[in-house]
Amino acid sequence: MPDAVAESRDPIRVLIADDQPLVRRGLALILGPDPAVTVVAEAENGEQAVALAREHRPDVVVMDIRMPVLDGVAATERLARELPECRVLALSTFDMDEYVVSALRAGACGFLPKDSSPEELVAAIRTVRAGEAVVAPRLLTRLISAYVRSEPPAPRTRRQPAAERADGLTPRESEVWRLLATGLDNGEISRTMEISVSTVKNYITSIFDKLGVRDRAQAVIAAYESGLVEARQPPRTD
């Protein structure tokens, strides 16, 4: 249960992965004074991050997305597969970054821009450790709608696992999933559907279980990939 994890007296074990030594040292200095956090290792690339995670078993990996040797997306995918109890908080230089969506799809529990405040970093680590996703709902849907390819729903024989499992959702669960995917938080879903927040939370727990996703970010990605909501075209860069 997230609350039980959040109330644990054991320090949160953190591994920092960034290819820039000054960034690694800065993050370690930010986290150092907090008695609830212990930095157990620092990695300069994704491959080293995976190796050190195997050795130190951190609770949270603060993972730069763009790194040499093995990038943060690939490292996140390996950690999600090999050490699912280790949660990844992705870092990005830019709010709108297609690599962020790739990291969330790979299993990251959230992301922060690198210009976030020290207080935001510590709060995000605590939230991720507690089993929650760290992405503002509307920023999450902006990211995903911009960078998840918009395609017609695939035939049943070629649908993604989450889309296939969506057939098991009740009509009310499908509506909660749709509202979640458009960026509404639990309170807004509650008011829109005229149900209690606790009922919304129960629906979301059931949705995650039926879709086989770990958190809100992966549920939103699945909604776009399944065709439940429509993605807009990515912004032009030329």
C-alpha cells in the first residue's frame, strides 16, 4: 500500500544517473541534507545505472533520459523488467520531450524538468517511492497527445495488450479511463461523473489492474494507443 510505504522510517535509497558530473554532484548535494533520503550510488550512463541498481537495490533511480552508452529510456526498460521494485524518476531538460513519453512507456513512474526546484525533486522522489506517478495530469496529456502516434484502432488480432484488456472494462470504468486520459484529476472526474473521490480511486485501481498498467502515465498512454482518445499531430520543429 502506498501509505504504508510513505510512512516507512527507512531512508529512501536513491541512485542518481546523469552523464554530467556537475549535475550528479548537484543532485547529490540537494538530497544529502534530507535525513529521509540516502544517495547510494551515482552513474554516468544508463548501462552503469543498471549495473549499480543491481548492486545497491535503490528504491528510486533519478534517471537522465539522454545519456551515452545506454540512454535513460533503454535503461528504464531494463530496470522495469529486471528490478520492478526499483522506481524510476526521469529527468528531462525540456518539458515537451518525446523521450519523456518513451521513458514513461518503458516504465518510468514520472518525470521532472531539470529546472525543477530542490523541494520539487525531494517531493517527487517521496511520491514515486510511495507508488504514485509524478506527472501533472495536463502536462502528461499534452506530452502524450503530442508524441504518441495517432492511428486507427488495430484489428483485434493486432492490438496491443492494454487495448485487448480494455474489452474487460465496464462502461463506467471506460468513462473514468477516458476522463483520466484527457487530463482530469480525481477531483475533476468525481465532479464530472457525480461520484465520490473514493469511488473514482476504486475505479482507477480496477482499471490499472484490468489493463495491466502500473500507474496513471501508462494508463494514459494506453488510452491514446488504443484509440480511446485521439492524439494530435506532433509540433513542428523546422
